[in-house]
Amino acid sequence: MAGNEQILLEQVLKEQQDARDTPLKEDDAFELFACEQALRDQDLSTEEVAAGVVGGSNDGAIDGLYVFLGDVLLVEDDELLSDEIPATKVTKGTHLTLWLVQAKRETSFTETAFDKVADSTKRLLDLGEDDDVLSALYSPALLSAVGVFRAALQKFATRHLQVEVRFSYATRGASNTINGKVVVKAQELEKQFRDVVSGATGTVEFLGAAELWERYNRVTSYTTQLTYKESATSGTSHIALVTLRDYVDFLSDEGGALRRHIFDWNVRDYQGDVEVNKEIRQSLVSDDAPEFWWLNNGVTIVCSKASSTGKTYALDDVQIVNGLQTSQTIFRVLSEAAPDSSAFDRSVLVRILVTGDDLATRDRVIRATNRQTSVPAASLRATDEIQRNIESFFLGHGWFYDRRKNFYRNIGKSPERIVGIPLLAQAVMAMGLSRPDNSRARPSSLLKRDEDYQKIFSDKIPLTTYLWLAQAQKAVDSFLSSEAAGIATHERTNLRFHLAMLAATRLVDSRVYAPQQLSAVVNDGQSITDADLSSCLEHLRSTLASYTEKTGDAADKVFKGPDFVEYLFDHAHDHDQEQTGESPNE
């Protein structure tokens, strides 16, 4: 008989399917859900989780694959992996984590799952394995994803990385009734992972119905308490002197883990063992160091409301917008310290700025506090006025622009209507500029280069067009995930932006060189239909077949280059004639 958690889990999966405009295949829906829960503490966006799903044919029994350098998700076009960035950019001893997920809708855990993963990872993680052999055995999507890990492992070999390989095995079964033979297989796989490089660690976790339900059921809270020693108040804002013991409590969730989501608005990622963090660490562990807050600039918090009872603030909608390096170094050092360490009695200075619901003021605070130090302009994109305007416009139409990463997901909004900044940028590039190759090949770079950013996000582009583009890309993704489309998971990543471009071109009846060309379609209320997409997909796949036959290039390479885009447009007339029954030569 199914346990309560299994019944509740089935209900959650059903509700998620019902909320989708086009339901996923049941196995695909479970894979996505399992990956979300396996990486719950990594604070990935819905789009980042979906991008790591690689299940399908020739997947090596791996349904999800993610690579982290430090706490940061590494992606295929990451600038850290480019030849222009030296290996010394990464501090010595940084963690490199390969996170694998297998998700099966079965109600048990099997030895076979471990046998398959052990076999595939033995090949995939062997840097000496022949590329042709790997290409013959595994899908392009899997090879591309694991290629990020292999590239990082080789490039940063001199940085003495702390390597970890994790495997999360998710089913609808019960993790407390696992067969002993399966446990032995798990232990053997951990040992195999430890042999990837000297000093590596391997971790296997079982996620049954109870564990999946528990992770799904966690509530991400932006309301928390901060106990202080002394404070000063000006208007509605405060400066507080907080002991490091109380500050660590503030940073920790109920399970003692770092509340990553309260750093979502911080423009920096944790920099690891850089000089400033070494100095912070030294001032914490040294018995004869001066008072900590004398040596440190402190932390800036913004919140919508702050109230004080006794010596404790209750803070709503908390975000740490300056002081991430200080906060995370304090958390990491003191998490390893003895409970009676004198470091806990030291203090940090905390500024609490109450901005209410005024997002513009919050953005000005973020920009101002980070302009005082060296921060790339691209890191501040989310605080631009146009980004705030897009968010407000989407909100008024029942859509949610994830300018503040995961904010809307964490407050329970449907993922089907949440669009992140990177996805909107990719949609504009593909449909509004007819450059789907850029959307596919370098998604993370679109926001970093000023030239690209200014083409994509401009006050000359109507807000209605941005909403239309977001809805259109979501419609394309939904179509490709449907059973009717019959597209394997690993093919969707390559097809989605080129298909979107073709569909937009079909509506406008000409190639689109600027998003403003879509205005007539937007104003007339026209939208991309499944019929449009079916026809465009037929054209895309037939043209791809002729192009790869001509060039001999693999599909992954084809979709990342500009030549195939031109080839698509050159052969669009042939497809139109075929649709009307005419001969291409007539």
C-alpha cells in the first residue's frame, strides 16, 4: 500500500501537470521535478534546472547533470572556460562539483540503476577516453553537459580544486526499505567517484517519496529575525551591532544550511579564497585580532518592513545587497568552529534599510553600495530601470518576470508564467533579431556585452512586445515538450530558438531584423499556434537533414553557428512551395 508521502507526491505531480498549457510526458515531468528537489538547496532558477535535464535516448542512465564551481553553476558558454580567462582567475582549493541525477517513476531502488551509472561515468569521467567512442555511445546533450566538467577539470588542474561527484537517485519508493545489495552498489559507486582524481569525494543519496515530499514542502521564507547588541535608528532604518553567533543564526535556515535566497539581489557571487576573504578568515580565527567590526565594512540589508521587540528585529522581504563575502566567510568559518569559540562573541556592523515596497529605491541602494567597489556593469543589469518596467508590466498581465532570481517561484507562482532575464534575452535575440545561434551558443554572454544588451533591452521596444516574446518562447518550449511534437529531450535545446525564429518570421511574413517589426503582430493580438509550430518544425528538421548531409557537421555545432540560420532562410521558399504542392523549380 502506498504511503502518505507517495500519495501526496502524486498529487503534487498531477497539479503541476494540470497547470501546464501542454502537459509533459509523465516520465519527463518526474525527471524535472526530481532534479528541482535534488538541487533544492542550490537555489537554481526553473530555467537553470530545466537546462540541466539530459534524459532521453543514450543518456547513460543520467537524467540531470549540473556542474558547480564554488557555489556558481557553470554553463557551456561560461567565460571562465574561455581561452581569454586565465586559470589563475579561480582561487586555489575552490570546490568543483559534478551533480548527477537519475529519476525513475518506479516504487523501488534497483541495482541496475547503479550498474548503468557506474558504466557510463567510468567512460564519461575518463579524460583519456576517445571522443569518437563517447559520441557513438552517448547523446550530444549529455556529452555537452559533462564536457563542462571535463573542461573545468583540465583548465583548472593547477588550482588544486576540491572535486566532488554527487549522485542523487530519485524514485517514488521508500528509502528506508532499500535492499542491502543496492546499498553496496551505492558504496561502490562512491568509491568509483573518489577515483576520478586524487583527493576527490563521492556522494550518493537516495531520494524516495518521503524525501522528495519533504524538500518540495519546504517554505522559503524572506521573513526572519535578527538579534542585536546595540542599535541606532534614523527614521525607519537602523544600524545594529550584532554578535557573530546571532548573525550566523540569521544566515542559517532551520536545518543549519545557509539561506542562499537572501543573497539573490547581491550582484556578486562568493569569490572563494581571495585575499579579502583570507583576511576576513584570519581576523575570525586569530585570538589576538582586534574587534571584528573595526576591520570590516559590515553588511547592508534591505527589507520592506522592520519591527523591534526587545533586542530582536523582525525583518520582512530580507535581502543582503552588500557584504556577501563577509557574510559567507563568517558562515563558513564559524560553521566549522567549536561552539565555545571566542569568535562567536565578536560583532559585525549591520545596516538595515527599510525601503517598503519601493523597488526603485531598493535598486538605487544596490547600485550605490556596489559602485563603491569594483563590480562589472553587467552585474548590475537587473537594477536597470527597463528591467523594473518589464517586471511591472508583466505583473499587470498575470506574468512574472524573474528579475529577482526565484522570488516568484518561492512565493508560489506557477513556473509556466515565470520568465527569467536570460530567457527573455534569448527570445529577443532569436525572434526579434533572427539570431537564434547566439541564443543557443552563448546565452550567458548576451547580458554581459554592452552591444548585445542594448539591442535586446531598449526603451524603444514596446513593453507589449517583450511580453509577447516571452509568451511566444514559452509556447515554443511547451510545444517541443508535448507528446504531439515527438521531440527527444536532448533535441529540444538545439531546436527551441531556431523554431521560435521561424514561427515569428512566418507571422510577420519576412525576416525580422529588429523587435519593432513585431509590433503589428503584437497589436493585432496574433500568437504562435501549434499548427504554425508543426509546419515550422517540419521545415526546420528537413532543412537540418539536408544541411548536415552537405556539411557533415553534428547538429550541436550546426545550431551554434550563423551559417545554418542563413541556410534556413535561403531554403524557406522551397518549403513554402512544398506546402502548396508546387515544385521548387516551377
